[in-house]
Amino acid sequence: MSDSVAVQMKELLDEYSKEVKDVTEREINNVAKDAVQKLRSTSPKQAGGKHPGRYARGWRVKKNGADVVVYNATDYQLTHLLEFGHAVVNRYGDTGARARAIPHIAPVEEWANEELPVRISRGLK
């Protein structure tokens, strides 16, 4: 008798574990896609120039095994420079000035870190 109860409990726990895994994976992907959309809308866009808006359009989601990565595929070199500012070198080689920082990644990262647990718990209800 107790063996059948133990087997039933194991089956229930396995089923719940699979459901938790599925909901978690789905919500991680959804939050990553929403983060890309937010980054595309909040990223700085060059008004003129050769490729206006290229940096903002470059945000992508990549699955790397169990990990999901949001990255800029077109201008990854600019992410740190735009987020934190950088020294500006003039034509004489002087580095007295600094370009202002445009924080656009940190707010989206903070939003994603807050939003993911909410969505997972909502998906499990």
C-alpha cells in the first residue's frame, strides 16, 4: 500500500517539476524578447550619419544551451561606451573631454530581473 502512495507522490512531483521547468523556460524567453524590444526603443539613435538607428536595431536574443543572452549583434563595441561614457580625443590628441553616458542597458536589465520572477509565479498559478 505504501509503495503505491510513494509512486503516486513521485509521479506528481515529477509532473510538477516538468511544469515548473516549462513555465520557467517559456517566461525566460518571453522576458528576453521583451527586453530586446525595450532596448531597441530606448537605445540611442544617431540622427544622421551613414547608418542611422543601426545600433538600436542590433539587439538580439541568443539561446546558448540553457542560457539566454541578450546582445547587440551590429555594434557590440558601443554598448560599454554608450552606457558609461568615454574619453573624447580631439584632433590634437588631447583627452580632456568626456562623452556623456547614456544609460539604456541597466534600466532594462533591472526591469528584466524584477519581471521574470513575477511572470514565473503568475505562470505557475
